[in-house]
Amino acid sequence: MATIGLIGAGHIGSQLARLAVAHGYDVVLSNSRGPDTLTALVAELGPNARAATVVDAAKAGDIVVVTIPLKHHRTVPVEPLAGKVVIDTMNYYPQRDGQIAQLDNESTTTSELLQAHLPTSKVVKAFNHIYAAQLTTDARPAGTKDRRALVIAGDDSGAKTTVTRVLDEFGFDVVDAGPLKEGWRIQRDTPGYGPRRTAEQLRTDLAAARRYADQ
Ligand SMILES: NC(=O)c1ccc[n+]([C@@H]2O[C@H](COP(=O)([O-])OP(=O)(O)OC[C@H]3O[C@@H](n4cnc5c(N)ncnc54)[C@H](OP(=O)(O)O)[C@@H]3O)[C@@H](O)[C@H]2O)c1
């Protein structure tokens, strides 16, 4: 069975760990303070979960999720993630992350920043536009009427196929927004960012998204 490594074990990381364990994955969790601070979460998750350093979580994961404040993305270790599918959940909040000029002028996107930092990894943007609590409350089996959908974006089609399978297992339909550079269509303050949407509704939201300068 595959292992999901988590860099970040806060609101989103802990919820993704719950979904992963519930669907038969092993998980290796990490945060900035070290594995000793994750004892309670690991105990809750059970025998298929363990805590490790960031580097060891990156090494252990067949798929690795980066789910930390964006301002820290350059601390993510590069070499242990070479060749791997890396899921990026991060969003840009200047009040938390500080001003990032290339995001302010929209010459790039958050996931392209992570891809540039991890040039040998296959970054897929996912889980960025759903509130953490809803990852478990809104998940439904495939085929459920009006199932909630989530957007992905990425430059590697094989990696997107892998992440689509994970999202479907976890309980969500998937809408592919295209390459990473199209990820802005689901960034903060776009129509699809936050509300519960079906796949059809999300496609409408992506098409209706406007750049910050045009809002
Ligand atoms: N909350 C949501 O509903 C939501 C929804 C979608 C997307 N997001 C995005 O997903 C990301 C995570 O959000 P969150 O709400 O889960 O944040 P959070 O609750 O504040 O958790 C952040 C996690 O990242 C860890 N961390 C911080 N710096 C790190 C570093 N340099 N290396 C390793 N781990 C580090 C923290 O560990 P320590 O506690 O040890 O510092 C903590 O476990 C953010 O970019 C956010 O914008 C959030």
C-alpha cells in the first residue's frame, strides 16, 4: 500500500492524514517543531501513521503533500522529493506570508513557485479551495448525486492521473484546470474558492475567474 508523506500537519495536513488512513494509506507526518509534537495526532490516527522529520517524511512518501504557510515553501527539501508527485495545498495570504511581488503582479502562481523550488518533482495543485473541516464532512463515495468536486492543476499528466485517483478515493470529483499556470483560476477571491461546488459548477467558476487587477 502506498505511503503519503505530509510536510505540515496543521488544519489541512491532519485532515488529509485522516482521509488517507481511512482509505488504507500509510501516512508519515511532519511539521516545523519535530515529531515529538505530533504524538497525539499519531495516536488518534492509529498504527498506519507515524511522525518523522520533514526530510524523512519527504523520503518516505510515494506521494508527498506540502501543506504549510506559503512563506516557508523554500524550506521544503528538494532532493528527497526528486521524481515524486508533490501535492501543493498552499494559498497566498499577504498578511501571513508577506508581500510576494510575483504573486502581487500575477506573473506567476503559488504552485509554480513551489514547482520552481522543486524542479525535479511533479507538482500538482489540489485541496487549496476547501475548508479543512469540510475535507471529512463533505467527502462522499464515487457516484453520489451532487458530489462535491475539487480542482487540480499540474504540468505532468501522469501526476495528475495519480492525484485524481487519490481525490476520488478520498471522496471528491475532480476538475482539471489545466497546467500549473492556470491555478490562479482557483486562488483566493475567485468564485470557486471556498463554496461547495459540483464539477459542473466548478467549471463555470473557473471560466468566470478574474485576475486580481480586474476584480
Ligand atoms: N485551513 C484551511 O482551511 C486551508 C484550506 C485550503 C488551503 N489551505 C492552505 O494550506 C496550507 C496549510 O494550511 P493550514 O490551515 O493547515 O495551516 P496550519 O494549521 O497553520 O498548519 C501549518 C502546518 O505547517 C507546519 N509548518 C510550518 N512551517 C513549516 C516548515 N517550514 N516545515 C515544515 N512544516 C512547517 C506547521 O508546523 P508547526 O506547527 O510545527 O510550525 C503546521 O503543522 C496554507 O498554505 C493554507 O493557506 C488552508
